[in-house]
Amino acid sequence: MDDLRKRARELLEIRAVNVVIGYEQGTSGRKRAFFAEKPEDAEKLVFDSTCIQNLASYVTKREIRDKGKIAITATLPVMRSIIQLASEHQVDDNNLLVLGITSESRLIEFSNLAEMETFVHQYQIEIDARHREKLEKLEKMTPAERWKFWIDELTPCFKCYACRAACPMCYCQRCTVDFNQPQWIPVPSHQLGNLEWHIMRAVHLAGRCVDCDACYNACPLGIPLNLLTKKMVEDAKSHFGGYQPVLNGEHLMSTYKPDDKDNFIE
Amino acid sequence: MADFEPKIVAFVCNWCTYAGADLTGTSRIKYASNVRIVRFPCTGRIDYMLLLKAFAEGADGIMVSGCHPNDCHYTSGNFHARRRWIMFRSLCDFMGIDTRRIKFSWVSAAEGAKWAEIVNTTVASIRELGPYNEYKLLANKPVKEVTNG
């Protein structure tokens, strides 16, 4: 990604931005987030298919926002996250420059978010075949089997909240689980609290999740918690139509249609 | 389980179902006494976490009820609630929570008889399903000791 390094260097040299958020070589062959603040830092920037962390989760962080102008390396899911964040008034178009990376690893710079939105809207959010198969397999089970599956999966969770930290949409300064009056979700690792936490997370992401899998990638236990958000994506699509983050417009869960269809309300 | 009396928590909106349930009473219609009514300003205020808490505290069934579509006192609270219920119910089902135990309904202030009927059928169906042991078992498990080893 010479283009990316070159452009990042340029931007930092002319002080067009104060920080470029990208990836660098981490340990064990993994890539990790990197914040280039000096022109020479740009040499460290890398990009390949193993750069899976969703960097959009940094743009809402105070430490980063305080730096002023930000440039961010963004793959398609990251761009979607940024659009969703912007529509929730969490990012400032004037302070954010997106260095987009297409699926063919081509650098594409957007002068504003509206331009990026046009690019992003060429692609639909689709659950990939492997995960769709997993969802269908679960849906075919009896409720008792599903219950067992999820209790078994969620029991080891010790609520490190890595899934929350990795998710760009979980930007609340104070999350429901951080409250203790009332204590909605018990602090220790307990099957009930674990179940409640994962339900809460999925419901809060309903209609907002861009299906980037950052939560699953961050989970130290490999809990398939992305299946829950994927299920929400599928449901939102099938019940409420189009599923695409938009800069201007209502979110699926903060709006309604008088003729929304349900089959369970008497 | 002949002597099982289901515990049911009903989350209802102040303007329609609560008034409807009031009408059931003033009309002297008898209905099952298993239901504990919790009054909310609007169905839009009925947080899904409260439903989970009701199960955790030992409810065998839950009823959620409010104004019919287009009748919301706040114009759109029930429409918003409906979207949330659609998603929440589907997620619960996906996680194996027994959604037969959560009864959603629209009951207006004039539908005292409907309220009695819905309570009675819900109580009967929960009675048939038996106590919600799976959830109670989960909720009552002691927290394992935390060790640093």
C-alpha cells in the first residue's frame, strides 16, 4: 500500500490532518491499530486482508477527537460505521478525512462524507453464506436446543466487554452495564447476567450494526456473538426493508411505519 | 402440576390497557387473579430489560399491552414499541427463550371484556406450559467464587 503511505505522509507534512489512523504490524503476525502523527510515522502504515479491526471505533474517542483533524484508513465496513456514526451526530464531517480502501485494495479518497455515502451505497450489507448457514442451522433447532446452545456458548463469558470496546456503535460514555443504580446486569460472570448482556448488546445494535464482525474478532473466547447481531440484521431487513446506513434519514429502530407487519400481537 | 398457579406480570400502558383493565373491574367481569399489573406511561416506555427482569424474578409468563395502532396518547409510542417488540421477540426466540410465555396485545380503554379474555387465555396457556423452570434455574444459580488462580 505505497499509495496509502505516500498520501498519509503528505497529509501529515502539510498538516492537513493531525493524525492518520491506520494499521501497523503487530505481534504474532497480526495487525493492530496505529496512529501516525508525524510524517515519518507514515512508513509504518500497512494494509492487507488481515487488517480486520474496525478503526471507526476510535473516531468517537475523546483522546483522538481532541487531536483535531483526523484521517482514517477505512475498508467498506469502516466506511459504513462512519456513516452510521455521522448520522448519529458522533463525527464531524469537517474534521474527518476518509482514506477509503476498496475491495481491490485501491486507495480512494473522499472529500466529504456525502461522496463516501454514494460509494458505500453501491454495495449492500449481505450476511455471507457461511454465517447464513449457521443462522439457518440454529433456526431449525427446537427452542430447547437453541437455549442449550446459547447457554453453553455464553457461560464462559466473563464480561470483559472487548466486544463493546471493539464496536464503533458502542460509544456511550456510560453504558447500561456500568450503572449500578439500578444494577441492570449483575457484575460477576453469571449465566443470567451473561445472557442479559448479550441480549442487550444485540438489541442496542439492532438496525445499527453494519456487520463488520469486530465484536467476534475481539472476543478472547471466540463466542459467536456476531450471530446475534447478524440475526438482527436479517430481521431488520426482512421486516423493515432496506438496510443501509444513511447520512440523512431515520434509523430503522427510531422510526416506524403505521403498517409494520407483526404476527404475534393480539 | 395440578396445583401450579402461574405468576404473570402484565406491563400495560396507562391510557388504554390500564383503563381497559379498570373497566373490566367496574363491569364486574371476573378474570384470573394470576396477573400482576404494572402501569407504564406508554408502551414505548416498556423496556425489554424489564421483561427479562420479570422472568429472572420468577414470572412464568408476561403480558405486554397498550393502545391499538393509531390510538397512542403520544401519537407514536406504540408504533415504536411494535418495531422493538418485533426485533426483541425474534431475538428471544433465536436464543431459545420461550416466546410463548410473552403475550403481546392491544387492548383499548373500551375493551374490558377483551382484557378479561386475554388474561384468561394467557393464564390457561401458561398453566399448560408449567412453571418457567429453565429461566428460574438460571436466575437462581449461585455466582461461582471468583478465584485468581
